[in-house]
Amino acid sequence: MKFLIVLLSLFSIDAAAAPVWLPKPPEAYKFGKKYPDAQRLLYAFDYGHALVYERLLHNRGKIEDPEAFEKELLDKILPILKNPPNFKVDEDEIAPAYVYTFPLTVTAFDWSHMLHQYVLDVLAVSSDRGRGMENRVNEIFTKYKAERNLAITDVCKTMLFMDGHYFSKAFRRNFPSFNLLIWSYHWFQIRLYEDLMKPTQKERDAGVAKTVKDFWQLISDLPDSAEFDMMPETAKEAPTFARKFPRIASAFDNNHMLHDIVSDILVSDKVADPDIRMEGFRTARMAFDPEAFRSNTCPSF
């Protein structure tokens, strides 16, 4: 009976109830005022993620030609990236089936994306580039962690969290262009943190501009143009940021691995249709759990 009550409580999660960060930080969305092109790309990424997941879910088991399916959907996504929205689009409107199927995961992503956004905002506008900025970023992070039922853990996990399941790697095998597009999204987000750690405004502006330019090169001729052998990791792509904020870096990497897990669940023929939603709950809870797939090489704090 106890198991049944827990199970029913999981499935009663309101998929439409997005988490709310109150009060909003005074720096909220000021990154976009300084770097509107980069901010609008971030909004477009959310749209692109949701669109891919929704189409994969609707076409599950019916995609006879994955390469043609990729090309068709990329032809829809690339114009969105080139003409991105001016605000964050509600995923419920783009991908209602995906949001219904993965309610706990979507909620975790929403909360984590607020952390992503507000850290960018602080780094973009802080006049104090030393201890004051660090303290402010850590205040944002403390607020994020306080919501224990929403926060993806900041304890670093091994890559087995992403690749150690019975359904793992199905997405990258069957849809290499989609996979590299999403890894390019994640690379872009990570690089922005490193750009904003640079000491002078001129260097920060130049860094963000270069990252935007490099992103377009990465996705210019998928899958050949993005030469990632593995998911981009924060410590490698943003070493300055990761040294200063190692726990935030781990939380970001865990978020990105969870995206890959969702992708694999959606396309693996080893996951039966009735099991998709439960696998979403199971793996989301692993993302919250600091002991699940904990890395022995985690930094000491």
C-alpha cells in the first residue's frame, strides 16, 4: 500500500506547474540586455529541445528512415535558431506530450535553467569582478539548492549516469545530427560562463561574440561540423568558471547528462511504451540523488 501511495503521488505531479523563483534576482535577464543575440539563442534552444522531443515521442516506433526524419526536423529548427524568439517560450505549448510524459524531469530542467540564467545575469553585470561577484553567484546557488525537491544535485556524477542504462546511447546512434545539435547547445551555454569570467568588459564582449560565431560553425553542416566525441563538460570548456564554482559546474553537467538520458529513453526500442513515463521518474530521481553514480574524482569541498 505504501508503494502504491508513493506511485500515485509521483503520477499526480502537475506537469503544467512550472517552478517559480521568488523574488526574482535584481539582475534577472540583464544578460540579455547586454548580449541580446546570445540570449535569444538560449530561448531558441529551449524551443529546439522541446520540438525534437515532442516529434520523437509522437513518431515513436514509426521512424523508418532516421536520417530523413532528422533532415526534415532540422529544416524546421534551423530557421528558429536564425530567427529566435525574444522571450522564453512555454514548453507546454510546443511539446504537451513530452511535458506530460516527463513532468518531474521537465520541472527539474525548468528550475536548473533558472540557475543557468541567473548566473549568466550576475556574471554579465557585476561591477565587482572579485569577491562581490563570487558571493552573489553563490547566493543564487544557495537559493537553487534550497528547493530540494527540484534541484539536480551538485555532486559530480560519472558518465555512467548518462551511459550506464540498458537504453543508453540509442539517441546518438540513431540520430547523430540531433545529438550533436543538442551537444552544441550545451557547449554554447558552458562557453558563455567562461567568456563572462574574463577580467575586462572588452574581453567579455569579444568572448561572447566569438562563442556565438563558433556556435554557427558547429551546426553549419551536421553531423560533420560538430566533432564532439562526448558530451561537452564544464571543467573542460569553462575551466576558469569550474575552478571558481565547482559545484555549480557539476550541477550543470548533471543537467546536461539528464537531457541525454531523456533522449535515449525516447528512441530506444528497449524501453516499452508503457515504461517511458516511469523511466522518466526513475532517472530524474537519480539526478536529484547525490549518491547515484557519484564520481570518486569529485572535487573535495
